[in-house]
Amino acid sequence: MQGYASREAALTILLEQESTGAFLKDLFARHTHSLPKTDRGLVREICLGVIRNLSLLDYNIDLYAARKPGRGTMRTILRLTAYQVFFLATADFAAVNVGVELAKRRADAHQGGFANAVLKKMIAHGLQKAPGETLKALAVNHSHPEWLVRRWHKRLGPKGLFKALDRNNQEAPLWLRVNASRATVTEVTEALTALGVETASDADAPPYLRIASKGGGETVLHSDLFRQGKIAFQDPAAWLIAALAAWRPHLSLLDLCSAPGGKAACLAERAAFLGQPDSDTAVIVCNDISHRRLTRIRDAQDRLGHKRLAPVVMDPAFPALRRRFDLVVVDAPCSNLGVLRRRPEARWNRGPEDLARLALLQGGLLDAASGLAKPGGCILYATCSPEEEETSQVVDGFLSRHEDWRVEDAAALLPAWAVKRKYLWLHPGESEYDGFFAARLVQGRGKPSGAQPAITPSSRIRDEK
């Protein structure tokens, strides 16, 4: 049946994501490699669209289903079919035919009739929105969990909330970081133009280019520019984090939660971009507790040419590297609530209880970092979450345990629009960048606190970055 293979792949990916909590980006290649290029793109669009509109789709399913299907195969089939009809303008009959066939093959023969009845009712009435202007209705219509909508409404107000919800449901822009050790921005821009890829620059992140032409990302991914390591995909918020770190190649550097190596590569390339001496020979120690995750640094080492990235698999509480580094970067595992347009599934995988759990881990990592930094050293703490429990409260807790450390004002190193309360602090919807937080912590004069790390060598850090 025409279109069946791509929809079945989408169903498989969505079911695996629901059952495991995995990131969609890690599932696409595994389940779409045998499909044609156009079908791979369609599967990606369907899966991301379903997750971004999940509660709205469920609201419509529950309006017309005589018996509401639970989590799993049938509900997912109805979701992905309804998404195609209401958001992709797929012909009604074509979408329903494939949806019914999926129900017959992946559920059982009797479910085909059920799917057909529910889908035809939904199509006849059109996409319905939850009535009213309550926060509950807003959560349904913008497909965000109600607890998060209430939290952001309190912090951001109505206008800020709407901007955040709207931004999170848009396709994230694709940004390229030009590898200054292999190419110039001008060289890359001209090469992309020759490939038919339009780009736009950014004054606050000069080595970055935003892909402005539709389909440009796929062209770039298969280009010589990418294969030769002259570019990498990365949001320019990483450049602001690197600027706040203010690392120079003569300073010893430990990237504590390094995998997959994007921040370390950005730091190395920033030094090259600024023409700093020894930028091509400086060693960056890249630590992670997971060997599997750390192997992903090979892309930065091999394709981008950063051979001086030195991977080390070690629990950060292990004492072997104590007091050895001028700068320790802690890009901590977090809730990902600042990057929901790139990782929309995170909104459904998180609850308010996770923020407290993650904050405990993040505080422990900062404690460990303080023991790895040299006397008078610096810690750069970063998360891709704007939530206070994972950001300023973690920093405040650290400072209360380590009185010899202080926050250095980010305003001296960053554009004013990106700074709040001495921190790099970006919320979704405030700019074109992803939501991020970063604090520069420096050790001042004073009696060391003697605080012990809150994590032990037996701790395990879940893959949440």
C-alpha cells in the first residue's frame, strides 16, 4: 500500500519513544535508514508534529471515540493519522486508508473498523480546540503539560507565556558553527550559496550562520563542507556560553560532562576564531561517566579535526584530577525545558518532581567541580533549562556550601539582552536562541569551606543532555 512503510516507521518510532523516553533524534536513523529520502523527511515531520500537538490530538480523539483507547498502538495510530489530516493537509481518504491498515496489522483486524469510525467523525467535525481561555485550555490547545503552563504563566505573564508556547511548537531553526580552524565564515557562506543554501549571520555569534532556505539542512549534511569538518550544527547559545567561559589555550580545561563534545569543540574553535596563541595545540580534557556517550566525541576529534580533545571516562567525584584545572565546565544533565522545540518529547517526560531530583545531581556536580579546580580557578555551570530549581537555586546552594566562591557578573562578557541577575539566562520565546542558563563562578579569597562532594564514585548520571 502506498505510504504504508513511512507511516509504519513513524508508528514504530512514536511507540518506542513513549515506552522508553528516548529522544526522537536518536530513533530516526535506526528506523528510517531503508526509506527513500523524501519518506525519511515525512517520518520526521509526522513524529515531531504528533509530539508537539499531542494533547490537542488526544482531546479530539477523546471527543469522538466511544471507548477511549489507552496509551499504546491504537491511540498512536489515531494521533499520527489525525495529524496528517489536520496539519499536513494529507488527503482524507489516503490518510484514513493507511491508518485503518495500520490498525489491522499492528493491533488486530477488529480495530480497523474502530479506527475508521473515529477518524471519519474527527474529519467530519474538523479540528476542535478546548473552549475558554483558562490555563487548562491553553495547555491542551498548545500541547504543553498543565503544570508547566501554570509555572510559566506565573513567571512570564500572559504575553511571555504565549511566546514561549508558540516558539516551542515551531520547527527549530538550523544554525551552523563555522570551524575557524578549517575555514572562514566568508568561505563557508560562498560555498553554501553555490549549493543554493541561503544563510543569515548573527552579530552576537559571528562564526554562526542560520540556514534560511527550506531543505537546506539536508543539503548541508551531505555536502563537502560538512564532510571536511568546516561546519557543525549547533545553536548559537553555545557561543555565548563559550564567551562567558572566557577560556584561553594556556589555561588548563576540564569539560566535566562532555559527551557528545559540542561545548568542547566550540571552546576550541572560539580560541581559533579569536586568533589566540596555541589554539591548535591546547589540550581539553573531556570527561563523562558513560563510555558509550563519550565515544560520540569522535566526530569532533576526527571530522572537525580537534585531536587535542582528550576523553576520560571517570566519575567526577574520583580524586585523581583534584585541583588540576584553571577552568571546569559543567554542562549539567537537566530537564531540557529550554530546548523543547528541538526536543519536544521532553515536555511529556518531565514533571515538577524531576526538577528537585535533577537539582540534587547538578549541585553535586558543582561540588565535585570545586574540588577539581585549582585554587583561584573558575567553574562555568550551564544547563539547557531556564527553571530556577536547576539554575539560580543550584548556584545559590553551591555558594552557601562554598563561601570562598562567588558569581562573576556575565554583563562584562555578554550582550546585555542575554543577561539577567549576573547570569546568562535565556527563556524560550525571548530570542531566536534556545533557552539556556550559565553562571561563571570564580574562587575568591577566603577560607575554603571544606564541603564534600554530594555525589560519590558509585553515582550514575542518566543521559539527559
